[in-house]
Amino acid sequence: MNGNRTSIRCHCGQRIMARDVMTTGLYLKLFGPSYVYVKYRCSRCKKLGEDFVKQEEWDSGILRNVTEEVRAEEKVRYESLGPIDINEVIDFHFQLENGNTLKDLMASPPVGKKVKQKSSTDR
């Protein structure tokens, strides 16, 4: 595979995976390139579609899911953080409004993890 074709996509933009494929076949030509025929039903829009991929570019990996780019230890760390709650989102929003640089944001404590102290206006 030359890297030009990384996936098959439906007209609605959804990436076609192996579970969506109904049939594949080889379309041989005497002159010129041969093609692999792929017929599918899109999992998003449910429409039938078909595509022809040059045999030289065909790789069954086109239909497989993309591998994860997160290492196992990073995944464990992210899962241990738990879901992001609304207070963390609000705090992060205010930090972004301050116009801090990325360097300042990296040096500040994690968003939403600081303990709020009650002020005299809180009831």
C-alpha cells in the first residue's frame, strides 16, 4: 500500500469498518489496474454504498479499527482521574479567559483540584 488510501468513507463521511462490509470482490481487467470491489451498508446513515480500490493499494487493514495512540500506563492514569465535572469545566473556562500562555497553564495547579475557601458573600 502506498499510503494514499487510508480508509473507505461513506458519502455522509462515516468511516467504513469490516462490520459494515457486505461483500468484497476482485474486478480484473486485462489492461490497466485491477480493482477490489467493496459493497457496504453505512452504520451511520444506513445507506448502501460501494467503492473500488486499486488492487495495488488494497490492504485489509483499511477496514480495521485504528490502533490506540495511548500507552497502557497513560490510559490507567486517565481512567483514575475520573470524569470531568462541571466545576472543572467552569474553572478551565476562566483560566482560558485570563489569556495565560501554555507555559503558565502548565505551571498552575490542575484545574478543578484546588479547594475553594468560603468567602463572606457565600451563604
